[in-house]
Amino acid sequence: MALVLVLVLSGYIGYVATQTAQPVTLPVPTGSYTVGRTLVEWTGSTRTDPLAPRPGEPRELSVWLWYPGVPGPGAQQAAYTPGAWAGLHLSGPAGLGETSFADIHVHSYADVPVAEGSFPIVVLEPGMGLAAAQYTTLAEDLASHGYLVAGVTPTYSANLTVLNGQTISATEAGKPRATDTANEHAGEAQASGDRLVAIWAADDQFAATQLAALNASGRFAGHINASTIVYAGHSFGGAAALEACRTDPHCVGAADLDGTQYGAVVHTGLAKPMMLIGSQNSCITGTCRPADDGEQASRDTAQTLLAASTGEAWCYQIRGTEHFSFSDYGSYYLAAPIRSQVPLGPINGTKALTITNAYLSAFVDHVSQGQPEPLLTGHSPYPQVDVQHTETVRLTVCRGPV
């Protein structure tokens, strides 16, 4: 038995090593533009960072920019995680069970000129602990449709960000208080989330402001439509997108991908269009069968938000998905013991991202350019998509399938 066990284990290790060494290409962008990418670092000289380990430091952010580009002769394909960003890969023995990030191929070109035209802004923020690079699939697709996408990595909330070539880890202040089922702690958890989402939303707005300044000179001069901004994000980044849109007069819409909502927007509502896309059985669209107090609270929050909002709202759930299905994690190989710990669901990862891209680009096209988008309100061509309906929604198009 011991010999059989050794042989089986050795065979599986060899199989995993073979799989992790296989090159992976992220899903192909569906728009007509070639995509360029560059990385910038911005310091908010008037913002003191409340998440930094030392008080009084200015808030610094690393922002990834994807944009319609024109690669000339000798243009280099961008690396998935250049330099110290490679630290996003799982470390230690677990890293042996994940596709090498050096073998993940993207579709953008590093630091190429911007294409002709003036492009609306999409600010994209990751889920808690993750970084902008891990949403390359979503960002490249939006850029290929004619948008300047700013991927904001929230310093001290992301497990890893890179500033001035140095890696920076999360701090306790950068994490929300874990949800506690005890009623006496539920209010504290909500207050913690509200506090943190305000910081993330300010990061989003700061990035949009910095992009507007880039329109005056340099590579992006004359290519940025800073009066048209869409905020989007996954998980906690989705909550921040809604909150950022609430107070930005240039915001034309916000998209929340599987994120429980926090902040003032929950009770004041959103006067701009919004799209809520949940994973299977998610409660963030306001329709679910709660399995515990946390899910009940998430459903109540979404219903409060939708009831208070006066803008249009589109609500969907994608069957077979779980929380990380909206990130790049579904596109590359994870050994079974690791994958079992990552909430991806049974759906093919590329399929999940393809569906998300279709709805996200349709929403952004509609709110930023006024294009009619039957995908948003009509029958879905994807059998995995459930169009949600909530009776408490006012002046919205959250509705059930025909």
C-alpha cells in the first residue's frame, strides 16, 4: 500500500508539474482596437493615508492603464506581472500548483502610442486582497472596445502592490472587520466596511482626476474623454465603484461584480445607471435564498440600495460561477488541492469571463455612448445567465426572463 501511495503521489506531482508548465493565453479581447498598457504611480499630496503603518504618509497608488493602442515595429507584448509584481503568484509549495505567471500571455503591448480618438474612462478596482493585474481579461476587453481603463490597486488593502519597485503588503487597517454573526458585532463590521469603502472610492476618484490631468500633455494628450467616467469593480471594489459614482458628477454609471454593497450609497441610492452581476446563489442582486445571517444581510443591503436608487439598474446572476470567477484565476491552471480552496465554481473559467465581458462592455457602451443594447434587457443568449427581478426596485429594468 505504501508503494502504491508513493507511485500515485509521484505520478500526480509529475502531472501537476506538466500542467503548470503549459503556456496559457488569456481570453482574446472582443473589440476592434489593439490594446496598449502602461503602469503609473501617483501620490495624492493632499491625502493622508489612513491605512499606512506610519501616520501622516501621503496616499500612494499604483495604477495600471489599458488603452486603445497602436503598436509599431518592435512593440513588445506586455508581461502579465512584470518585475516585482510576479510576487502575486502563490508562494511556497502552493506555488508549484499554479501556472507560472511568466507563462501567461496577455494581448496588450507595453507602452505603445495611443490610437486616434478621445476615449471615455473606466476605473476598475479589484476585490479585497487582489491587484489590478489579476483582472487583465476584463481590462483588455474594455480597452479593445475604445476605453481608457485604469486598474487601481488599493495600497495596504491588496495582499501585494508595488511602489517604487518595492513590494508592499496589506495592513490590518486596510482590511475590513470580518463579519460576525453575533448581533453586537454586526454594526461594527458594517461600520468598518463603510469606512474602508469610502477610502477605496476616493482612490477611484483620485485616479479619474489624475487621468483628466494626463489629457493636457504627454502620450495621452487629447485622447481622454474625462467628462465620461464609468466606475466598475469586483467584490469590495464593486462596492467602491457604486460609492465613487454617487458623488462624481462625471460618472455616467457603475458596475458591481459580486460585491456586497457598503457606504452611504446603500441608503441614498444611486441616481446613475448601475449593473449588479452576482455569482450563482449570490445575494448582491437582492434576490436569493439566504443560507445564513451574512447572506440575509447582503440581500437586505442590495434591496435597500435598489429601492433607494432612481437610476436604471440591471441585475444578473451567472450560474456555475463563484466569487473568483470574475478574476483571471479561472483562466489558468490550479492543482486540485489549491483549486478546491479558490471559489471558482464548475463553470469553465474562460466561459465565465466571456459572459462577464459581454455584459460589462454592453453596459459601458450603453451608459457612456447611449448605444442601444438589447443584451441588457432582452433574452440572454447565454443559458448560464439569470436576469433578476426585484419587486422593490423603482424606475429600473431589473426584470425576469421573457
